[in-house]
Amino acid sequence: MYVHDELVAGAGSDEVLAAWKTVQPFLSEDARQGGVLDATSIQLIAAEVGVAVSRKEAQQALVEMDANQDGKADKEEFLQWWMDSGKSTVGRLLTSVINKAGQNTKYLPGISLGDNVHAVPDLLQAAEKADMLVFVTPHQFIPGVLGKLKGKIKPNARAISLVKGMEITPDGFNLISKVIERELDIKCSVLMGANIAQEIAEGRFSECTVGAETTADREAWLRLFNTPLFQTRGTSDVPAVEMCGTLKNVVAIGAGFIDGLEEGNNAKAAIMRVGFSEMIKLIKRAYPETSDATFLESCGIADLITTCYGGRNRKCAEAFVQRGGKATFDDIEEELLAGQKLQGVLTSNEVQELIESWGDGAEKEFPLMVTINRIIRGDIPPGDIVRYAEMPSKEDYADEGRRVVLRKQGSTS
């Protein structure tokens, strides 16, 4: 598994104790029997949690630990030294932590990744010999990833994308799966669905939709992903599956605005319904051959529902309203997502650019999508989400004498 390396938080006492148990068979007999440490024991325990301790430092630590001056350093004295010396705050490489602890302590703390997952910071090392490549990365990073992989992977490899987003071009747009196919010259399928990552990691039941052009590719990805608790269904309607996964994030931002405004369940249901209808209309305009049945798969209505209630886009949009315009989406992303990326804002800008490229009054066909984007850009206040049918614009606020302020922001005029 390729992991972009970064420094993560230090190891606290619980993690150090777990490391002690892991390396215990390799400790000295005194350390195994009575919990009495030597320099080598200290180095092994520190290395297990991803912190380097030199021989000289370990020997000095033994002197500092021996608080009762009995010539020995036991477990309690070691833990006290670990905290007092600042070792508990030493930043560690994420790949090292994943491989030592068997979990991603920053993004999925407490979740076991299994013994067969090995994290590497080298993209080529992870991908160059692979037969099946799974792309799961914020879509703004895809060009850089593909640039490094181009010409370096197996020619008969197959890819699948869980990435939401699109590439806007002068001629229209390309979905991320098509960008992967173009740059790597391999076939790329897609996987989308109603599956919040944390719940899947916890082993809760969920489902997804695999979109693949050929029966052989569909069956291969279904064999790989399908489990009793992760039900996987396949379809050949690839573009619709991917576009559903992409567009739902924009609608979820609208749902988050409603939550932040405390407009209630009726309003949220209305925004979700209108948003879903605009998703269908947009997808069918771009891909007229799309089957209506695809929208009833996990990638369609189910994904929209779960994202509008439990996704990060909804959460950040709610916070955007609650901050009263005093924080940007970039600020909120940094504060609430702990390094994860907010895809809905970038996708909304891309969708707006696509709609505008169609011209001929295309904006009027997608009033909710357009209104959400205008709120994101700061052209109109979040309260205008419930006026989407009027398509309020920045010009509505140019003349203070005609300014309309919703009740959430004051009186009307």
C-alpha cells in the first residue's frame, strides 16, 4: 500500500506498553522475567513504536530512570522516563507507524489493517509489479501520481478508481477513470457506493457498486471486493456509476448548509430530492445511454443519502454556516478533517465550469448546483440555499436598497 509519508504524533504510554509485549521475546532474560531493562531493551521497545534511540542515549536513560538508585530500571521507571524525556511527543513517519502498529493511527485509529498490508512511501515500489491497482486518493493529486507511474507498470495490469472528481478540458471533461486509462494505457473500472470509510473499517455492513466495461473485469473486481459484510454488485454503466459518486458530494454540501441553518428535515429532504434529480439530469446530458436502473444502485440514491447525513462534505458545510462566513472552506478542512481532503468544493467548481461550457442557458437546468457553487464562492449567503429556484446571484446584493436577507440573518427588506 502506497502511503504519502508524513510525521504523526508520538507514542504514548499505552502504545509503548503494547510494544513492550511485542518485543518481549527478544529482550534480555532479566527484562523478560522481572521487568528489569538494559540498554538493548530500551532500543528495541523504542524502535517498535518508530522512535530511534541511540546506544549512548539508552545507556544514559538507564541512569536517569533509576530513581530509587537500586541499580535497576523497571517498567514503571521506563514509562516515567519516556514521558519526561519528551519521547512521547517525537514525530514518527506514518509508514513506520502503520507497519509497526498494524493500524493507521492518524486516519483510522484503533482499526487493525491486517497482517497482509504493508505500507511503503515509494509509489513505484507499491505499484510496478501489481496486476490490480486500486486508486484511492484525493482527485487533485491524481495527475502527480499518474506522472510517476506512466510507463512503469505492467502493460496487462487492471485498475479500479474509488476517486471522485473530474478533469475539465477545453472540449468538455474527463472522469478520473478515463484520465487513468489515458495516462497509463490500461483499462480502469470504478467502485462507488454508500460506504462511509470509518463504518467499513469497523466491519459494519455496507454495499457498493462496481462499474466495469467487460464481464471479465467486473467478475475479477467482484471476487476481490465482495464479502458478506461488503456486498458488491456490478454494472457496465461505468460513467454513471462514477458521476453519481462525484456529484453526490456537491449535493451533500447543500444538505450541510441546511443543517447549519437549522432549517429542519423537510428542507433537507427537499434539497436531497432536487439535488438527486439534477444529478440524473446532468449525467444523462453527458451520457444519454445511462440506464435509469443505475440510479437505484448503491452508487446512486443510497450513496447520496449516506453522504448527506454522515459525510465530511455535509459536516464541513454545516460548520461553514455556523462560522458565519468567518472561516473559509480551507480553514474548516484543516480544522475538522485532520489531513483528509474535502472533495465537494473542488468538484462543485468543476461542475460549474462544465455547466457554463454547455452555454444556451444550461445554468437554468441546474439551479441547485449553481446556487450551491455561488454560496461556496461567497457570492451569496448560505441562507439563499432555500431560494435556489430563483437562482440568486451576486448582483442581487449590489444594490443595498434591494437586498434580501433571510430570517436566519435578520429581517427582510
